Amino acid sequence: MIQNRVNDSRRSFRLLQWLIVACLLLAPSLSADTFRGGAGGMRIKDLQSGSGEVAAEGMIATIHFTGWLDDRGARGREVYNSRRQRGEPVSFVIGTDGVMPAWNEGVLGMRPGGRRLLLVPPGMAWGERAIEGVVPANAAMQFTIELIRLEPGNP
């Protein structure tokens, strides 16, 4: 009888060991749905993977986007979008000052067809500048961006 209890304890311990190992092995795939850090305190979450060439500095990225004011971590008022309904995306050269820093950082490493959620601190958005009646100064923002296509930049 004592031997049976010892054997049961050993089996329970082995089962617990296997469960711990399984949890450790599965943890990276379960956490793949979380945000990762970006430049300037930005948080980035991949919503959908794309395929093809990887976005890099100097390339021309064409994106659809929607932007919201960040309301203490929650999605606030939608402030603008890229006219998706009319099929008019926005294009920019990655790594230039033609767009807010968050877009340059947020599109790096994406592939066409990919979608990301960006949680953007003020310094990576418009900073101290305000867009009258749209974005107040020092506003944190949230964006979803979808990379439509990539083109080579000018040499």
C-alpha cells in the first residue's frame, strides 16, 4: 500500500514536470499576441502577417491607416483615416521626415498585406504640434496600419 502511494506520487510529479515543460514551450507562441517595444516608447502589435519583401529604410511604403486619440490606453475619438473607402492610400519614403516618426518605425519589418496596431506616445506622433480641431498638442495616439505595397526608393 505504501509502495502504491509512492508510485502515485512519482507519477503525479512526472505529470507536473511535463506540464511545466509544455507551458514553457508554448509560452512564446501564446505571447506572440502581445505588444513589443519600439523606438521612443512606442508599442507595436502585429495583427496580420504579410508576404513578400520586407519594408526597410529608403523604400516607398504605401499604407492604409486609421488613427485615434489615445484615451488613457483605450481607443478614443477617431481623428482621421486614409480614405480607404475611396481607395486612396498614403505613400511615403521610409525613414524620412515626411511623416510622423511612428509611421517610419511602425512600418519597418512589415511585408505587404501585413497589419499592425501602433500605440504611439506624443513624441513619436505630432509632439508639441497641434493639428487645429483634430489633434491636440502632446497627444498620444493609436493607429492601425496596413502595408499595401513596397517599391524601391530613389538611389
